[in-house]
Amino acid sequence: MQYVKFGNTGMDVSRICLGMMSFGKPGKKNGVFPWARDYDDAKPLFKKAIDLGINYFDTANVYQMGSSEEITGRLVRDFGLDRDEIVVATKVHFDMRPRRPNGGGSSRKNILAEIDHSLKRLDMDYVDLYQIHRLDANTPMEEIMEALHDVVKSGKARYIGASTIFAWQLERMQQIAERHGWTKFVSLQPQYNLIYREEEREILPLCRDRKMAVVPWSPLAGGRCAHPWGTKTARNSVDEVSPMVWGATDALDKVVVDNLEKIAAAHGRTMAQEALAWMLSKPGITAPIVGSTSERHIEEAVSALDIALSPEEIAALETPYVPHIKTGAF
């Protein structure tokens, strides 16, 4: 396993992050990821990840309404992992009490409440990284940044990060923190993959300039970059979230995925290996967040670390891409 510093911090993370979104109580009644794996199914996958050297685990309070955090904490305990050697990240923003007052968002009230709820579910004293899952347009940026600063100063988080945000918003929030002497974001978690590359225009250069860690979510676009176009899987047969994220650009994305399939086959690689090797070749990428429902998926992700793509191969993978509309929602 390769390890790198987490942006401009001294913290070491594996170059593959295990996405814990795949773990939680299955079924629609438990959240928007009904394909999630419960503890017993998650256990061999987690073991494979730690056997391969992965030390970075990303979850969120909303993943299967808290059960992902519960399983994450239980796995860490049951495998006897040294808390000082691993990195656990979680997030706050989406509704945990839908249609109830103060049910979600990034108000000071909700941030301070949700960090305590997350730590209780994880059964941990602190998380290494606490991230805003989205920007809350109804809460002043100053309120968000001060609350996150207080979470760090209380010892409940070591660092803070942001996810899925516009470049101007990220820069403004960093400047607010600098002006007040508050804790700044050390990382960004954007959507970034072969079928969605809009972040290359502004926010990825900004992160490189500010020496922030970049940990892309959905590096395989919910499996679209891991299988020939139209492949039916246990996940996509019940997944209602992925069509909301990528469904509007199917015609454009199919061309990219068909091209990826041909190039991967020509080099004797799986599509997932090829797509992840492409991402790992990009400047400033710290660790893609790889969700998994099989041990083979984890092995493929780690094997991509040893693949060096030529400039010609990278160019060939990128050629069919057509610009997408950036909404800020995903």
C-alpha cells in the first residue's frame, strides 16, 4: 500500500479510501442505499481492505440513517485496529430527522448536536476528519466555520473538510476562517470521474494552490465506469440515487464508458482498474473513495496503484468527454 500526507497536514492516509457508504442496514426503510451490506457481509470486505493496508475509512451520519457509522465503529473495534494508525472520516448536513425542526443542515445547533451523535454511533472519542456533506445555503458561512472550529478545539475532530461545493464558496469560507483565526478546511471531497470532470476547471486547481487533500467520491460513477454500459447489477437494480446524479447525461456518458471498455480491454485490465489508474495519475488527487460490495472490487482498486498510464493512454481516455452542467447538487 502507498501512503501519502493528507494535503498540508502531517497525517498519513492510504491512497485508497474505503467508502463505508456500502455498509449499513439494508433495505429502503433504513435509508436511500437499500443495497448496503450489514455487519456480517461487511466483515470480510473490511478485513480484505485492512489486509491490503487501507487505513482510511469514510462514512457519514446519513448513510443508512446512522447504521453505517455504527458498523464502521464496530468493525474498527472487532478487528482491534490501532486508533492512532487509522483515519476515520464522517460528515454532517443531510436530514437525520426529516421534516422535523432542526432535522438537518449546518447550523451551529445541528453541527454541535450531530458530532456528538456520530461519535456515539461510532463509539469513538473523536473523528479524524469532520466534513460538511454539502453547503447549507440557509446558514451563514461564518456560523458554519465557527461551529466547525469549535468542534476541532473541543477535541471531537482533528481536521475539517468540505464536500461538493463551488470553488468560490470554498475560497470564501477559507478566507473567513483565516480572517478570524479559525480552523480551515484541509480537504475537499468532490465528485470526480471519467464521466464527470467539471471540477478540473476551477476547484481542483484551487485545492492544489491551497495544498488541500482531494478525496473524490464515486471515482467509478456508481459503477458506470466499472462495467460495460447497460450491465445489470444487484446494486443498480435497486439504486434510486445514481439515476438522479447521472441519468440526465446518459447519452454523453455512454460514449466515454464504451471508450473506457475498449482501452481497458486492449491493455488487459478491468474497467475499474483503468478508470482508477487514470484518476490516480491526476495531479493533486490524494485518495479516491472506493465503495465495495465484494472483495474483488477492493483488490482491483488497490491494484490500480501499480498501474502507470502513458500520456497517450490518458489522452485517449479523456478524448470523448463533453462538458456537463455543474449544478452544485452533486
